[in-house]
Amino acid sequence: GVVEGGGGEEDMIVSGSHDATIKVWKVLLTGDWGCVRTLFGHGCFVNTLCLWGPTVYSAGEDGLIKQWDVRRQHSVGQLEGSDDLPVYSVCLTGSTKGWEAQERPDPDRLLSSGIKQEVLSWNLKSESFQRDGMGGVDDSLAVVMSPLEHAKRLNEEVERVRREVDAAITPEGKVVLEEALLEAIANAAKATRKAENFRYVRCMVQHAGLVYTAGGEDISRVWSLELGSSVGILKKVGGGVGVHAASCNPPKDLLGLCGMDGRVRIFGTADSAMHHRAAVAKREETLLDHGGELWTYDLIACQARLLLPGVTVRSLSCGAEHALLLDSNRVVWSWGSSARGQTGCGSRQAVARPTQIESLYGQGFSEGIRATKVAAGHYHSLMISTKGEAWVWGDNLKCQCGTEASSDVQHYQDELEGLRARLEQATLASASAATDDAKKKQKQQLSMISESIEQVETALAFSHCLNTPRRNGHLKAKPVVDISGGAAHSIFVTDGGLVYVCGDNARGQLGVPMDIVPKGNKEGAALVRVPMPVAEPLRPRDSPTEPLIKIVRASAGSHHSLFLSQEGRAYACGAAGEGQLGLSADAKVQHRGDVFTPQVVGSLKAHKLTSVAAGKSHSLFLSNNGQVFSTGTSDLGALGQGKSTVFHAPRPIRGLLTDQETGVAMVTREISTCGVTSFFVSSRCRAFVCGPKRHPAAEGGGGGRGGRAATIPGATGGALRS
């Protein structure tokens, strides 16, 4: 949400949040801050607030601008006219000289900006707004400041001059007017180009008669309240990706802009306001960075901290809400949410920082259980011990751990039945209690029984979860060399090249048609209860021990799976609707239907592959010459192809073979995915990432919300896994 603070007599804080409410906070008698009032009136998220004494102005996703008096429970005014489009920022200003001199008289204007490509200036002194608190475009809208409006006016000027040319009587007059027409056309074309590049406004501040706006562009526009139009820009303010917050320090003439790249940039010097006003008077088209970029703070670096001093990391794997780490001593660490037992800590309490799993290293094991690899599914975890044993823990609702659920289920059910019987008896006893003391005792007993029922119901609801690591006995005689976890399925690769799978098979992600699954290995319509080998074409159906195609590596996506053979060929199965399997011969032709048996990715037969990685709805393939191919959906930039599209066949990612800073050729040696983000490590120890732009690391250009692979500054080589 958003928070604003007031001073003076109104010493308070006002906050707005995504629950569409506005809360007023003040210091209570205890000395602590407390909420003293909640204001209701918006129909959606509250994006911005502005305070003036006891008056609060708010705006949000519903496109409404409301005026509140914090001493009342309801709004006292409303401004309409933003076409129901989200409003991201509002600020107060005045039109008098006293405002510019910072004497701060009562404001008479409210500026608003948002998804609409304009800055609106509302007249708070209009007759209708003063009378009944309602203001609209007709009576309260004072000025519309927008490059679009400026371009529109210049194009109208072109048409006017063109009519004068047509109406010219003398040849000399026509020549003069034609020269004026050419100049007008050039000015209109320039303004139109600027207007086309104008994006949404996310934040806005006012100072000394000028308004600074920023948002989806890498510039901050400077507007004149007097002229009602843009008078210049500040360049390179958002790190190439835009700005999401702004603040102004009027006494020191400093402007602070927080970019979407995680950096705060401070602009201005002591004479910057004077310089800006001079630029307005001269109608300069572009303003430079007055005073330069004084300081830059890297917010991401400030938030980063060393989690395990002195511990060398061997590999890392991330699930939906937890992470696993394997150090150089082959010790497993975990942290994050334990709601489904995925950290293996033995309880459902969250683990705040990396912690060794006690059941592996703290109870009777002199050396502990050492591991060679860890893998995190969405809500479950997998591990391979140095003996080749597969260990599992976490969510087992869809049999993704491949082992029996808790043996306490029947115990919980019996205990719950007994507690409900006691609750019924206590309810009858409470109704027949004669004295107040007896009623009080019965009420306490009812409360205790109800609390016990709630605890047992919670334990029963999570009885399918494994809270501590457990060895998968079904793979006891099969040394495991590779593991991978998806949304609700797991893959185990043995040293003999056989692939075992378990869990959810609703989309065919296990590569096993349900009609051939033995009844004792089924649970429900689409669940494989314990690990079973993947059959054709990876092995003959009648030979459970000898592989037809030896698999050396596997990767589990959300609802699809990839397998890499010893010969360097990729096989895929599962959900295919978004192109993640890459089975089509043409990237533009969709492969219809889910695939329930592994199919070779035919378009990559000419390449010998060394690695595969499956994400949420995309897949990556790495060849032995360091070339990376991607397929699937690129709505969030995960494919690194530089545009938003869907590919149904793998296509090479351009730009990974050359270091853009040095121009030196590189070879990609490792690939990995995490949901909708892709990671690459080059032979020169450079890390690359592509995916959603809202993640600070994924700053690649291109269309949509992500783009081509971008270098991670300062990153060094090593295993990137998630």
C-alpha cells in the first residue's frame, strides 16, 4: 500500500492498501501508534494519498479521486473524469505567488496522473466542488497537460496553415505560407513522435511552479503549471526500465527518483530551481541533469546479506516457498515455509534462515546423511545420498513423494470422533447447568474441547505431509543419480539409465499412460502412488530392468517433463498446449493435446544436447557447442527471444555466445529455470538471466514484460539451479 505522514497539529499517519480501505494512525495514550479510524469508499486498490491538515485526497484503481476529512467516517468530496482508469499519483499545488515562495497558502489545485497518458489539473475552488463536493470534467478540470494534447494542437495548427495556403491570393504570400506550413508540419511530426513514446505516469511531485512526473519511461518530464504543458525532461532516471516512486526536498532543491532497477537517484543542486525556471522562460525543449546524478543507492545490494559465512555452496534449489542448499561438505540446509513440511524441520513453523535438517544430522548420526544432490519441487523436497538412496519429504497429497502417507491418519480420525462426542455431551451439560459457576466451568470446557478439535483437524488435514526426510524404500535397490521435482510429481534417474516417476499424471507429465499402471500402484484417476519405471519408448514394456534408451538426466516442470539420453537427445511429455514440449516441426504450429508417453524432440536431432531444463510453461535445451534453444510461452520473457510470443518448436537464443561488454566469444555451460525465469552460466563465469522485468535481475529489453537475456552484474560462475 501507500503511506503518508502529516505534521503540526495533525500529527498522524494515513495509509491506503489493497483492501480498498484508508486507515488513520495516531499516537495513543500508551505511547504506541494505533489505528483510530478506517475509511471506506474506494472500490479497489488505493494507490496514492495526499495530506493537507485534516484533509486527505486519495485515488486508486477505480479511477476515483476522493476527498476525506479524517475527523469523519465518510468522504466529503469526489472528482470524476479519469474515464474509470487507474490513478497512480496525486499532489496538491497552488496558482498563487505565495505558493512558489513556499509560504504554503491553501492549495487550489489537485494534480492527478495514472494509466491515462496525461496529467490532469483539478480546480478545487470550482463552484460545484465548493457547494456539494462533486467535481467533474466540465466544471472542475482546469488544465490537461499531455504530449498528446500538445501534438493535437500542433496538428490543428498544420490544418489551419494549410487552409491559409489554399486561400492565398498572391504568389509571394503563398510562398511565405508554404514555408510556414513546412515548419508547422516538422513541429507537429516531432511532437507526435514524443507523444507516441509517452507512457503511463506512476509518480509525481511539485516544486517551485514545476511538476516532475515519471513512470514507464526512462525519463522524468518537467511540466509548467503556468503554461500547462511539458517544458523539458530529465534523462536516464530509471535505469532503462522506468520509475515507481518520487520525492522532493524543497529546501535543498533535491529530487529523488526510485527506479524499477532498484536504485535511488538524487538530482539537483542549490541553483537547480532557478535553472529550471530559466529554461521554462526560454521554452527549451530538453533539460539536462542539472547538478548531475549526485548519489546512486543500490537497494538490492543493501537488502542482500551473507546467509552462511564460511560455507561453500555446492548447489541451490528453490521451490515455491522454500529453498534447499547443498554445501561442499555435502550437508543439506533448508529454509522458508514449512506449512507442508517441505523444509524437513519436523514442524510446520517457518524456518527464517538456512538451517541443517536436524533429523539428518542431529539425532544419533555421527557423520549424518551426506548428499550428492538436492531438488525442490513446488512444495516437496528430494535428495540423493552418497549411497545413491532417494530421500523425500514435504507435500505428498498427490503422491509426489512416492511413499506411504502418515500412519497417524486413523489415529487422528479416531481422536476426532471421540472429541466430537465429548463436545456434544459438554454442550448438553452446559444447557442444563443451574448455577453461574457451573455454566462458567462448562463454557471453559467447551472452549478447550473446541480448541482440541481444531488442532486435530489441522493435523489430519496435513497428515499426508512428510515433516522430516524419509528414505524411499521402493527405490532401495536402484542407485539414483539424478532427481527433479515439479508442481506435484517427481522423477528419479538410476545409474542404469532407467527413469522412475510418481505423483500427478493428469497431463501426462509422468510419461506413463494410466491404463498400463498396475492397480496396486494407482490412487485415484491420475495419481501414481509409488515410483514406477517409464515405459516406451525409453524401455520395452515387457522388460522392467533393461532400458531401451539410457537416460542420464531429467527435469520436471510444472506440468511437463524432459529427459536427456546418453546419446544427447531430448524426450518430452506432459502438457503441450503452450509449446513447452517443442514437439512441433514448425515453431508456429501447435502440437495439440497432452502427451502421455515421452516423445523425441525431433527438431533438435542434429544437435548433441548436454542439458535440459523445464520451467512453468517453457523449456531450455543446451547443446555441446554451448548453444541454447528455448520453446514454450514467452509472455514473461522466459524464452530470451526478445518478444512476447509462443513457440511450439525450439529456437536458438541469440546473444548468449558473445560478451556484450568485451565482445569476446563465450560458451554457455549450464542452464536452469525457476518458474517463468531462465538462468544461464557461461564458460567465462558470466551469469545471464531472462524473465519478468518486475524482477530486478531480469532487465532484458524486448517486447512484453521481459526480453532478451541480460547479464547479472558481478555474478560469478557456479551451479545455478532452481
